[in-house]
Amino acid sequence: MEAKIGTRNIKSMIFKGIIVFFAFVITLPLIVVLLYIIKQGITQVNWTFLTHVPAPPGEKGGGIINALTGSFIMVLMASIVAVPVGILAGIYLSENPRTKLAYYSGLCVDILQGVPSIVVGIVVYFWVVKPIGGFSAIAGSIALAIMMLPIIIRSTEQTLKLLPDSLKEAALSLGIPYHRVILKVIIPCGFAGILSGITLSIARIIGETAPLLFTALGNNYFSLKITGQMESLPHVIFTYATSPYDDWHDLAWGASFILLLFVLTLNIVTKLLTRKWKIQL
Amino acid sequence: MENTIVRAENYNAYFGDNHVVKDVNISINKNEVIAVMGPSGCGKTTFLRGINRMHELIPNATAKGKILLEGENVYDMNAIYVRAKIGMVFQRPNPFPNLSIYDNVVAGYLLNGIKVSKADKDVIVERSLTSAALWKEVKDSLHKKGTFLSGGQQQRLCIARAIAMQPELILFDEPTSALDPISTSSVEALFHELKENYTLIIVTHNMQQAARVSDRTAFFYMGELVEFDDTKQMFTAPADQRTQNYITGRFS
């Protein structure tokens, strides 16, 4: 018996050792990627880099201002559409989980979430770019909005489903009409969760390249025209990295660094805001 | 009849095909404390929720018959208006977690978008919290979130929230079943004071509580109103065998 307990303890320790080892191992890829991009990218980032358009090949300098503004504009336009639509659809799904509509619309959301981004790009290309007759930032935003929607819908739904029914009953029993119950009680109580869904969906689409290849394409010049081609961060990385020029490769690293910084900041800010605004039920 | 505040006439309630409240006729006077007791699943809570039309919020729930609130059938009135006129306190304390204690009390106005001046709100908050015997405990922390309070304090906050709307009738759905004994006695003590200004209908699982706090008691069994009488009378000499069985603990 004694001896058996001894071997059992050893087995337990080995098992614990293994899980600790793998928990550590999975942090390595992220750390390595981060360090490498920071090392390669940080030296590229300076004022010129952030405020200038790309220089022609062979010339020194040049920057990514066109990609920064382009990404910002397209993500903003996508959010303006996807955030309200996603929240409203999420409210429906959480409020009426047993209806047929909720079942099918939930199914569609799941499928949409699984659609490869390049397919979204092709669809928008055939539906928007071709009929209009040219690449445009609007088409890019549409593709991005489609990518954002399922994340926002599901996170809103999950957040609101966690709120107890008693909360809604409390409000209804005071004679508060349904729409005000949702707007003044349910959404504020689930605000932290809804917000984190939005920021995560932005973090997710800001780096999407495939849907933009077919839609906004890119633009070497500074442009705010949403009906024309527009540059974006992931696209600028793609074109610079696949070019044959060494100084363009450096710019790609710089742009990658900026993109990574943005996604990281967004994730950290989300975590902090969620903690700060989390409502104690 | 002048004195009647609520009267149910042939009131029936259903969940789908399940007939949970059967042909209830009852007449409740102003400033009475009514206890509604009965075993689990006897329809007492469903009946209570029928009075302020909360019953119909559950999918598949339907109701037939009349419930007259001061002579007017609540099923002919706008449900939102009915609910604003009748206060309700639930089994579990449910203050709004996003609002301060102060805002919780005036939630009925605030969330309905009814404009009330700051001075009037101050008066409503102090009066309601005083009536709910909570003012002394929270007057220095009115702007903290209501969820920081203890369970019993939260339940009294919910009572204050109901009182703030100046209802004549307040419904209590097993208001102390989630509370510890000390909080329970503080809520029960409150019933005696509230009686001065309000009519209270209290659904309870707890027979001692019914005996302690109510003027009259209604006994529900299998969806029927079996007996409705003075509390003393009911607990000393019940008219119906089923009531007798229930209060002597032969079934629960």
C-alpha cells in the first residue's frame, strides 16, 4: 500500500509537470513573434513613417499614412453598420431563444462566422465591386462589416443571456415598457460584455487582408474618397513584403509593428474596460 | 363594496394546456394584509402575477375571467399602466445592479422617463426608504450601488422602489424565502407598518409567517381557492378538511 501511494504521487507530479510545461510552451510562439516584429519594426517607426505616403521604389523614406487613415475609415464605416445591427440581432436572439427565427438566424450567424474571409471578399466583389464598376473603400467596409457581425451578435447574445430574468421582471413590474426595459436596464447591465465583443471584432477585422484584396484593393496615394480605392494596413504589409525591394521590406515590418501594437492595445483596453464596467449582479 | 380594492371573478390561468388557477373568486379590502398560502404548484404565485398582469409575460401563459382593480378590469386596461399602479416585490431581491441606491428607489420614474425635479426626488427617496425601514442604514451611502447591500437590505430596497411609485396595492411573491431569519423578521416587521397606507398581498410558503403578519389568509390547493377567512379563524378552526390537513402538516 505504502509503495503504491508513492508511485501514485510520482505519477501525479509527472502529470502536473506536463500540464505546467505545455501551459508555458503555448506562450512561446506569441512571445517570439512579438519580439521579432518589435525588433524588426520598431526601428522603422518614426514621424516620417507615420505621416508620409509610400515613396517610389529606390527613394529613401516614405510611410504608411495612407494605410493608417484607410484602415481607420474602413473599420469605422464597417462598425457604424455592424455595431447597431449586431447588437439588435443579438438582443433578439437572447430575448426569444425558442422561436424558429432565432434558431435559423442563430444558425446563419454560426455559419457566417465560419465562412473564410476570402469567400466574403469574393461575394462582395461580385455583388458590389462589379456592379459599381470599380474597387472602393465602401465595398471594403461592407466586407469587413460582414466579418464583424457574427462576433458582435454572439457576444451580445451570450452577455444578455447571462443576466437573470429577475432583472427584467423588476423593470416590467414597475410598468416600464419593453423597449425601455431593454434600452435602460438590459443593455446597460450587459454593457461591458457588449463592448468587449465590439472591440474584439475590431481587433479581428483590422488585420483582415483577403476580403480587402477584392474590394478596397489598395492605393499608393493618400485618399479619403470612400468611393475610390483605399489603402489599408494589412494590404500595405502584403504589397511591401512581397515586393523585391529591401527598404520596402523594412516598411512592411514597420507596418506590421503598428498593426500588432493596435491589436494588442485594443485587447488590453478591452480587458481593462470590461473589468472597470463589469456590473456586480 | 366601497372598501374593495381587488376582486377576482372566475379567474382562470393557464400555462399552455395546464390549468393552474381554477375559477378563483376573491375580494380583498383596502389596507388589509392578505396571506396567500398553499403547497408548491398550487397556483398561488400564478394568481398573484395575474393581478398585475405579469403572468402573461411567460410564453404560453393565458388567463380568463376578470380581475377588478378598484372596479376596473385589469385585462381591459393597458398592462403597463396596471403594473405601474401595483407594486411588486419578488422572491429574490432584484435591485438594478447598474443603479445607485438612490436611483433604484426612483427607478420607476427614472426608467420610465418621467421628469421629476431633484428636490422632489430627494423627498421621494427619503420617504420611501423611511417607509421601508432602510433610511437610517443607507442615508450616508445613497450613491453606492444597491447590490452592495445585504440580502435583507436589498429586499427592503426593492420594497422602497415599489413604494416610491405610490401604489395602493403591493404584491409580495415569497418575499422572505431567500432571506436569513434576521432579515426575515425585519421585513415582516415592515408589513405591519405598511398596512397603514397600503394593501398587501403576500404569497408565502411559510405558515407561521402567514399567521404572524396577515389579517386574512387565502388557502390555495391544486389551483383552487379552498378557503379564505380571518387568519385566526383559519388557523384555529378551518372550515375545509384540506385546509385542516395543510396547517396540521399532513401534506406540504
